[in-house]
Amino acid sequence: MAADRDAGAMSLHFYRARWQGADYVASPEPHALELWVRLRSPEPADGFEEVEPGCHVRPVPAAECTALHFVTTECSWRGERFQVHGERDGRLLIEYLGGSAPAAVELGLDRVERGVYRRWVPREEVTEIRERAVSLDVENEHF
């Protein structure tokens, strides 16, 4: 039984673990000798403890997971690639992934720090919203 995120809500950055053939939203949890992962399910499942209504958690050693990914949300706006960092009142906070300061200025983005440009934009102006999952090698990662 895979634990899906709420279809109406957009999780912008999260971990996803595959355990016993199902995908779960997860949180890495470093222990003294090994990495563990806290799996979350919106429904009751064997071995999962309800920590609040609609949230069931089961910690497992990361080594038992067949995959662990860090997932971000990306999109396109005015023909450029962005990462989505926030959502509020029908607007998305997007961060430029293009790497060109002159292009960022031309797009009317706000400079947050050197090389980082963001802007709140109406959600309806954003296209190609998609998840980007980066696989983590839990055997060689040091969290």
C-alpha cells in the first residue's frame, strides 16, 4: 500500500522512500551507528503508529529501503526553468535555475543573495509543474 501525498496540496521539497515495494513520504533520521528513515502513511498500516489523526509513522533502517530520493518541485515561467519554494494565495515563490544574472534581472526577479533570484508569481502563469527526484545513496551518505 503506497502512501500518497494529498492530491490538493503541493509538497515542494520532501524525501520519498521505497520500502517493501511501496513509496512513502519520509524523513531521514540519523542514529549513532546508521541512518534510519521515518516513513509516513495517511492510513493505518501494519507496524505504523498513529502520531496524529491521518498521520501514521514507522521508523525503519535506511538500509531496508530499496530507494531514497530527495524530491523538489520545478516549473517553467516565461520560458525559463525554476524551482518552486512556496505557495500562498494562488501565487508561487519561484527561484531561477538558469544561472544568468542579466536574464534574471530582465525577468524582474528579486535578488535574494549572490546568484539567487526569486519572485512570487500567479500560479496560472506557471507551466510544466513537475517533481524532480534525486536518488540518494544511503550506504555512502553521511547525514
